[in-house]
Amino acid sequence: MDICIYSDFAGWLGAPEPQLRRIADAGFTHIGWGHQYNTDFAYGPHEIADIRRVLRETGLKVLDVHASYGQEKRFWSRCEYERKAGVDLMKNRAQLVCELEASGTLVTHIPYFIYGISPEMREVKTQETQQLMRSLDELVPYLDKLGVKLAVENMCDDDFTTLDMVLERYPQLVLCYDTGHGNFKVLKQLDYIEPRSKHLGALHLNDNDGAADLHWSPFMGTVDWERVVRMVANSAYRGPLSFEIIMKATPFQKTPFSPLPNSSEEDQRAYLKDAYARCERVCRLYEQALSATAR
């Protein structure tokens, strides 16, 4: 059974090799690349060569690559030089998709409007959205040339204004549904996602308690997994199920969670064993939903 987990389950900084080897040992077949997802780090030939070595030795395949939510290189920044640097950083991650032979997408966050936003913050988000569109006008032809598909992700309390705008303007883009973001607080987003499921091209499957963005393994929180898998089965998506889950705020993380992995090898392996069983359960539900859809 093909199951994908993101590489940064124990931390998103530092050498990825130990985490990748433990992922493979736990039975996962694919990874989503999550390391350096919120930094200004640019991958060069030496880092890429070493990642390719580990993938070759473990047999892991790459599904999706998470674009960086840059700090001073953000491709929707209102500061023009930061926006341009952010475009370069996005191009770097697109090149990583190609170098790692990822079979899925380049997943990115984008600015979004939330319900109850203040007039002042709405103006900020409007300006950021204008910058986003400028950047996408530059990026989309570049991605098309590389053959890299870009997936835009729903966020917590997202009202889908920007997502709809982007998907309409750039029909080659797809939607990444994050189940945890969709289960956040009082706004349950599946009602909004289901009519847009024809655009679904990537998944960030994770659970939470509805009060915080916890990225728990399935069945640790309140996500309606049966409804989720029915939606995916009826969507355009047909890749491996991809789980963006982390050890933070679980019984397996016995020390304060850190960007640099600080949990023991034993705890990481125990977490991955438990996570695999939970992800496998979702996959079985998904297979049942696919069978029901085919009838």
C-alpha cells in the first residue's frame, strides 16, 4: 500500500537523512518534502545530491514538495525586492521537484482573507494578493516550462476568496486540501471543498481537536475521515494519500518540540509505527470509498 508522510515529522531543520531512514523502516513508500518549508534556504547541488543518495538507498519516492513560506523572500511580499527574491525561492523549490523526480506537485501557501477581518487587515491582504498575482504571472510560465504543477493550499479560517481567484485565473493550478486547516475552530471547510473537488491535486491529511492546528495523526482528533475519503474518492485526485503529520503535542514527543529534531530515535520510531497504522486505516477507508464510487 502506497502511503506518503512528510519528511519533517520530527523537525524541519538539520540533516534529513535520519528521519528519512526511519520513515522507510516504518513502511511508508513516499515522502512529501517538508524540510526548510518556512525558511529562506535555497537548495544547491550538494544538498540535492545527498538527498537523492538517501532516496536511492531507502527506496523512498517523492510525491510533493512544500514550497518555502519565506521570511524575507516571500513571493507575495509588499516589499518589492522581497517579492522578487521570493519568486527566485519558488523557482528553487520547483527545481527541487524536478531534481527529486517528484510525481506530484509543488505545494504553496498564499495570502488569504479570513472571516471577520478588520478593514485595515483587509487592505493589507488586498495588497498582498495583488503582489501574489504579479508573482504568479512570472512563475506560472516558468513552472509550465519545467512541467511542474503548482498546488495552492487552504488555510485556517480561509474564506476561499484568493483560492477561487487563483484557480480561475490560472487553470493549470490545482488545490491542496489540508484537513487540519479545514477542521479549525468553528469553520468547517469540507462544505466549501467538496464543490471544488474537481481542482483537487494534492493532500495534507492530518487531524486536530478543532481548536488548534496540531497536525496530529488520523483518529487522534475530530476530523470526519469517512467524509474526507468520500470527497477524495469523488475528486480528480488519484495519487497516494499524503499525510502531513508531526510529533508535536503527541505522547511520543517527550521534550518541547523543536525545529531541530530533539526527540529520541526510539520515540521517533514508536511515533512512526503508530502513525503508519493510523494512516493505513484511512487508506482502507479510501479504498472502500473508491470501490463504492466505481459501482
